[in-house]
Amino acid sequence: MKLDKIFLFILACAVSASCVDLNYTEQNTRDEEWSYEYFGEGIKNMVYDVYAQVYNNEFEANSAYFLAGATDEAQYAIETGAINNYVNGGWSPANPYSNIWTKSYTAIAEVCMYLEKIEQADISDWKYNPDYSNWVQQMELFPYELRFLRAYFYFELVKAYGNVPLVTTTLTNGQANNMEMASAEDVFKFIVDEIDAIEPYLPVSYLTEVGSEIGRATKVAALALKARALLYAASPLFNPTGDKSKWADAAEACKVILDHASEWGLSLSAYGSLWGHDAFFNPELIFGIGRSESNTFEKAQFPIGVENAESGTCPSQTLVDAYEYQDNGETFGQRNPGSIDLTTNPYDGLDPRFALTVVKNGDEWPSNGSQKKVIETFIGGFNGAPKYKATPTGYYLRKYVDGSCVTTADNQTNRRHTWIVFRLGEFYLDYAEAVFNATGSANDATFGMTANEAVNVLRNRKDIAMPEFTEDGDEWLAHYERERFVELAFENHRFWDVRRWKKGPEYFKSIQVANISSSLMLTRQTVTRQWDDKYYFYPIPQSELQKNSKLQQNVGW
């Protein structure tokens, strides 16, 4: 497959992708009529602009936090990092930090406008252009792609804010600032109804479509959005009565993806292949965000002491303690509850996902030949405290980080990056959770596969080979939450999972970090964080409340 065929990958690679200029003036080189009568630089670019906004700024290299630093997965190395606003009380309607509200409604407004304009677009003046028939075919798909993107952004809004205005047409400023809020239940229904309406018209793959362009909204991506939305809608935060029918709906939606994965060309991959230079083509990826060759992310995440490195997001001891040993499923924390002598190799035999996710003291990292060295995270070590920006947790991040990148002042090298939005492995876990809650048992086969069987598909991968799930009841639920913690680490799930489960005080009030002495004795330290139940939802920006008196601030803010 030629990379020059992958338009959205290339589009997404431009971090500062420019938007179509819709401010029509005499000084502009084009006008509105031109934009909707010319395909390549007009209509198509407008659709690309909406895709570009899917890019999640939590992955921005100059913030490089993900949301992991606001969870028990990690701690950001620099105390002044903006991610710490989530956990130190620096979060408020006046300082909402995230741009989810603005970004999502900007994209939704563009979608509504483009849907109305594209319906009226006429490119017949170009009928003698050799690409004309291809343009017509692509334009037939654009409305369905745009509706997918609108549903996607409404999911971003509802998971963050709960009740939000539900807009499906273009509005004047006056109308927009007079919109009432729809219930979260109505927003979830809108998302599901939209997906049901559009997925029959979306291709399973664009490889057989005009231009062989990939990265665009597919039937599978639409069904993945539906399944995840239904899982959230069934979760305690949005389903306080525990309505089991909502869990059943989520289970059925996930099962559609699992049942058809093979015919759609999806398959589970090796865990370490989920990221890296060619991850955009991984058969497990359902929808991802591609970026061009760069080493900016590596500079943000390589250990301090590596040239041009910033340390970035550092995995917590809490996360490390959750990994299990392959021999009997006992966790690292269970086997090593007190002080740990690292000279005894306590990490040997752990779940292989640990070594693929975390850089520990004694590892050789980065993996490129010119910078490879043994990492020292102990106090006084080359990569440890008291150096400024050294890891505060005793660990560095490996997952998503390409160790082959060279970050020296001279001879730097770059690699492509892909951030996962949807992948097949997630839906085995989503299905397991939904089935367990719908049936009350991890061994109930009402939906064709038990919850335990679904989780064990992941644990039985050849490169993982972990002991199978056999539990049920509360024991199963605790084990499942730990498995999800490990499998989806640093994929931007934990921040939202704990909220939808309404388990913030249980998981987010404190984290464990490692303090490693020069004699390589590890002791755990507790880092206390601020948690308030109002954090289950984001604060609506104060600027929006001032513009629209019909908006109601979320409870506690």
C-alpha cells in the first residue's frame, strides 16, 4: 500500500492543520460559491477540516500528558504541568483547562453547515475533468462521514459534561446562545440513532474505494462508536438505577463487532505492535489518529538524562502493582507488599505487557544504538532524583514511545506515530463488562460468549499467555477492573472508566510511587491527590454560561 494514498494519515500528520477559510471577503482568493463548486480545494478540504479536529490535544507533544497523569496510571514529571490542574484544585469553570467544549461545538457547527451546503453543491462544471467520476463517488460518502464525526463529537461532549445542548442544524449566534440543554440520555440516543442510520452506507474499508484512502470513517468505526457509547450509557454515572437492559444493549453492540471482526479484516495483534512506525496499518486498529514522522513525542517522554529529554508521563507504582505474574496470577503488589530489594529481580515473570509499557531501573533504554544506556532511576542515579524533571514515580513510559528515535542535537531521527481511538481488544473487555452486568454472572452464555471467555481471548494471546479468568461475582469485577487497567494503559481510558464507574474516591484520591535508594531498595510512597465528586463531570466553561443563560452548570462547580 502506498503511503501517498493515505490522505487522512497525511492530513492528521499536520499538527497545525489549517481550516478552510470561510471568512469570505474581497481580499480572499476564493468565495463561498467557489468553495462549494470546486471539489479538491473546496468541498473535500472542508470535510478534512472536521476530521482534523478529531485529533485529541491531550496527545499534543508539548503537553504530552495524555490524561494518564490525572489518574492512578501515572504522574507527570513537572509539578507545574497543566495536567495537574485535574488533581490539585486548579480546575474551575473559569479555568476549565480542556477545550472539549469549544473544539466539539466548533466541529459540530462545521458539520451542520457542510451537510446543508454539500446537499446543494454542484460540481457539474468539472464534468470533463478526468477525476470527475471519482469526485462524485466520494461526495456520496461525505454526508455519512460527517454525521459519524458529529456523533463522535457528541460522545466527547456527553462523557465529559453529561447534559449538553443538542444541535443538528446551523444556528445564528443568537440561536446558539439560547439553546437549552438536552439530557445525557437523549444525547446517547442521538448518537446511537445516527450510527444506525449511517453505518449501512459506510464502507467496511476504503481500500476498495476511490483513491484507496484510509483513516476515514468506516462502518466498523461507526459500530465501535455505538458500542462504546452504549457501554457508557449503561454505566453507573449515566445509569443510576442499574437498568440491566442498557447493559444488554451494550453487550449486543459489542458482540456485533466481535462476531464480524474476521470478515471485516480485523484481528488481535501482538501487544507491542499496537504502536510504532507502522501501527496505522495494524489489523487490530479500527480507528486511529496518524501523525507524520517526528521525534517530538520521544523528546517529551524519554528519561531525563537522555539528550533533549523531558521525562513526561511517568507510570505509577500503583500501575506496576497491578501487573500479575504469569505463574499464578498473583499481582506484583501482592507478592511484594513491603520494601523490595531490586537486586533480587522481582519483576521477572511478570505479565509481558509490563515490559512493553514501563521502563524500570536497570532497563536499557532508549533502544537506538547511539543513546542506549542502562537506566538508573534510583536516588542519585543518572536518570533519577534529585535531577530536575527526573521521574517522581521511579519509572518511565515505554508504551507509545519509539525507542529507535534519536534525539541528540545532531543526527536526529524521526518515526511515525499512531494514537489509538478504537481497537478490537477494547471490545472484548467492553463486551465482558456489559455481559457481566446484564446477566449478573461472568459465566453466563446468554449472549453467546461468557464474560470470562471474552477476557480470556486477550489473556490467551501467544505473546501474553496469562492465567485465565475463572472468578465470578465481586471477585471477578475487581479482577476485571485491574485487567482493563493493564490492557488499556495509556490509551486514554482510565480517566473516563473510573468516572463512569463512579469510583473516583476508590482509585483517584491517592497513588503509589516508588522511592528507590542507591542500594536499590524500593519503598512505596503515597501521593495524596484532590478528589471531589463534582469531578465526575467537567465544569461548563464560565464564558459559555455568560453567553447562554439557559445552560446549567454541573453540580458542585
